[in-house]
Amino acid sequence: MDSPLSVDEAVRKLKRLGRPTSPYRERSLKIHGLICAKCAREFDEHNRQLLTVHHKDGNHHNNPPDGSNWENLCVYCHEDEHSRGLLGDYLAGNQNE
């Protein structure tokens, strides 16, 4: 029986596995920089994984090469952006039942 991994070992293992990146992610980071478009928090190579690419029109298939449909948002602002839409729909009575 294998012994359970410590938290540190599990985190190291997950970091080694990495996660697949979208084909447009690196392009967006290069075009728009390592900064959140909403809160202006700056990022560097050590914490760049906290930046996400948000599609302004909500269409993940709309990826123009000039980056005009993308904005880099930190994970906190990205969550806020998507939560606002859900809250707005709820308050407007547009929730799915």
C-alpha cells in the first residue's frame, strides 16, 4: 500500500503535470502584458498562472489574432466578471428553472 502524499509533495506533483494551456493564452499575455485589465494588478513569471484570458464577447471560439476579443484578468476579477452576469440574470428573473 502506498503512503499518502504530503501536501507539499502533492503540490509539486501537480505543478509537474501542469495543465493544458489554450492556444491563444500565450498570445494574449504577449499582446496585453502580465497585468489584469480590471484591477491593474501586475504579475511576473512566478505568478503568471493567476492571469486568465477573458473573452469579451463570451465566445471562446472567437479568437482574432490581434487579441481584440481578449482581456487578461486575474482569477479574482475573472470570477467577478462571470458572477456579475449570473447575478444580473437572477435579479432580472432570467434564471433557469
